[in-house]
Amino acid sequence: MRTCKKCLQEKDLDAFKTHSNGHRHVCKKCQYVMEMTNPTAHANRIARMQKYRASDKGIQTEKIYNTSEKGKISRFTAIRKYDKTPTGYIVKRATTAKRRAARMNRTPAWLTDFDKLKIKCIYSVAAMLTRENKEEWTVDHIIPLQGKLVSGLHVPSNLQVMRGSENYAKINKFEVSA
């Protein structure tokens, strides 16, 4: 237990940042408030954080955190929180509309009714796998609709069902298999 010199409350040692000689005399909460009220200290803190994140150690730490379970949950909740904001809602709607328009533009006019039925079946297989396996399955375009080097068509021969995690990792990449 230690008493904070700023708020004069007795707190556990976890509430204090560590120092070279032990623990600081001001708790983390009071330290944060002092930094936020002092523009110079706040700017210095941001500069220190940016410098650390640009360093090799900071990049390595971020990679480790992002692959950890805690990092995945944190990122997921941050995305959901952003999607609920007005800006996030608009961005999500715009992205969805752009994807839908790309799919419509890349669907050829010569597609037969049987081909359209095959496409619906592929999407229903993905939905069924999602329901049965309690894991997200998506329909992937083998040759992406909006690729950087090459763009494919929205036809049955260009579609495959794959796990959502694998599909999200693939993004818009097109890999030629030998």
C-alpha cells in the first residue's frame, strides 16, 4: 500500500507506475490527469509513444499483441465500437455498396439461369457450413473482383467456399499455383 502525493488516497502498488527506485509517488490516474492538463507533457508523451512504436522493439511488441487472444478480442471490440459511430456506419455502408457494385459490374450478361443457380447454391453451402460448424464460412473469388493486377468475374468457376479467417487473410491477393 502507498499513499498518492496528489490525491492523498492510499492505494495498492498496482495503482502506481514503477520507477528505477521502486514505485512512483503519484498514482497512474493522477499522473494521467496531470499529463492531460499540461499540453507540453501531453505532446512529449505522444512523441515518446510514436518513437517507441516505430522502433524494432515496438513493432515486435505490436505483432505479438495482435496475434494474442487479448489483442484479437480488443481489435474486434474496437471495430464493433467504431461501426456503431456515425462515421463508422457510413464507412461500412459505403464499403458494402462498393463491393456490391463491383460484384454487379463483374457479373457478365452471358451468365445463364443455371449459372446463377450454381452461384446461389455455392452461397447456400457457405451458409450451411457456418450454421453446422459454428464457424464463419464465406464465398471467395479465386481471382479477386477488385485485384491490383488482375480482376476476375463473378461466375461459378471463380467461386470457392472457404473459412472466413482464411478468406480475410487472403484479402485481394491472387496467387498463381504451379
